[in-house]
Amino acid sequence: MKILITGNPEKGLASALAKIWPDARFVSRATGWDLTKDAAITELSKLALEYDVFINNSALWKFCQTIILESVYKAAKTAHANLKIICIGSTTDRATKGSDWIYQQEKKALRSYSNSLNIAGVWGGGPLVSYISFGTLSNNQTKHPDRVCMDMDLAASYVKWLVEQPPQISINELSIDPIQVTR
């Protein structure tokens, strides 16, 4: 199985995914790609057609993760490629308190668009899209010292589980939070 992943294989969730799939191709600034540029997103969309799975992992800014999803999905649908797309979100997409932090809105957009494209794929053919969101991951422990954080390798194992699901089903969305109180 050929896997393409956005993100730096030396950092964050991408580093844990690199342990699971050491032969995966990673696309990020660290590997010479600036995915905030339209030309790079177009090139990534063409590249994704050579793969079985595309993991849209990077926490990019200015809604780039959603724009990348749109571009890769449309390229795969046009080419009739049997591409499985997995988008990595954040459980902050459920936040309802007022905030000027745009990250929450970016993840809400990614979640909504992932859901819409997956339903289109289920009912009309085309790529299937799964959205998986995590609560605070262990790479953010210093930023949130009072939170229980999810181990990065455990989070990556859930992504692997999504990839390994049988082709006749589609898992639209998973939302996973570490428990914050002792039980």
C-alpha cells in the first residue's frame, strides 16, 4: 500500500505516522514543499493519484488543509482514482465559546467539508474521506501542562486503524479525547 502524508516526519503526529509507515512519502516544508502555495497544492493533487491513501495531516494556516482536501479530492474524482483520504482534525472543532482564534474555525471547515465529500463518495462514487479529530496530543503537553494528553503513537494507531478498514465500508468521522478526570 502506497501512502502519502502531509507533515514533517520529524515532528508531531507525522513522526508517529512515520514509525508505522516508514516507506510513506511525506510532503512538507521540511521535504521541500510549501503547501501554502497554489502551485504546490496542484502538484500535490497530481502526486496523490499515484497513491492508495492520502493522509491530510498538517495543521496548516489560512484554511490550507481544507483547500488541499478540495484539490486532492477533485483530482482523484476526475481521474476515477480509488484514493482513500484521511483528514486529521482537532476536537477544538466542537468549541462553542466565543473566540478570535481562527484555528477552531479552520478545523470546523475541514470537518464539515470532509463529511460532505465522504457522503458524496458513499452515494455517488469517488474517493472516500474520513475525518479523525484528537484532543490535546502529547506534543502540546508543555503548552497545556494541566491537561491529560494523548500519546502520539496511540493517536497514530487510530489513523492506522482507519486505513485498514475494509473497502466496502466508510467511516465518516472519529472524535477522540483523552479523559481529563480520574475515574
